[in-house]
Amino acid sequence: MMKLLKTLRLADILQVSAFFIFFTTISCAGPKPIEEMVLAKVALDAAKESGAVSFAAGYWYRAEENYRKGENAIKSNYNYDAKEFFVQAKIYAEKAENSTRLKKFKSGEGYP
């Protein structure tokens, strides 16, 4: 073991450390997913206006939860994760809105 440590030079150790630092920082960073965040927020607002909170509570909860996770991921600079959370939030918000409109239409409360 001691021979191995002696053969490692300081330059080798610095190169390996720089390599790991570079890849850990690049995996977290990236462009901020502003477009995905805005689209998810608009979808959440539309779902809320349609009454999804009471008619499609499951989808609404998942949409809201993914949006919150996306906001937290952006604050922590995990932009790729944030993008995925916002995309999922938008999908669930759209499902909540569609489900709400369908339920209202079937019950005679409104147009789809």
C-alpha cells in the first residue's frame, strides 16, 4: 500500500480531483428551465380555474407537488431535474383540467 502511495504524484492527485469536481458541477448545472416553469405554471392556473382542486384532486396534487419539487430543484441549481419536474407538473395539470372538464360535462355543469 505504501508503494502505491509513493508512486502517486501530487500532479496525478490534482488531475483526478479536478476531473471529479468538473463532472459533479457539470451534472447539476445547465440552462435554467424557464420555459418549462412558465408552461407548468400556466397549466396549473388553467386547471385551478376549471375546478380541478375538487374534481380531479389526485392529478391536481401530483401537478402541484411536481411544481414545488421543480422550484426547489432550481433553488439548489439542479436544473435538469427541475426541467423534468416542471414537465411532469404540466402533464398532470393538463390531465387534471381535462378530467375536470369531462366530469363537469357528464354531470351537465358545463361545456368541455
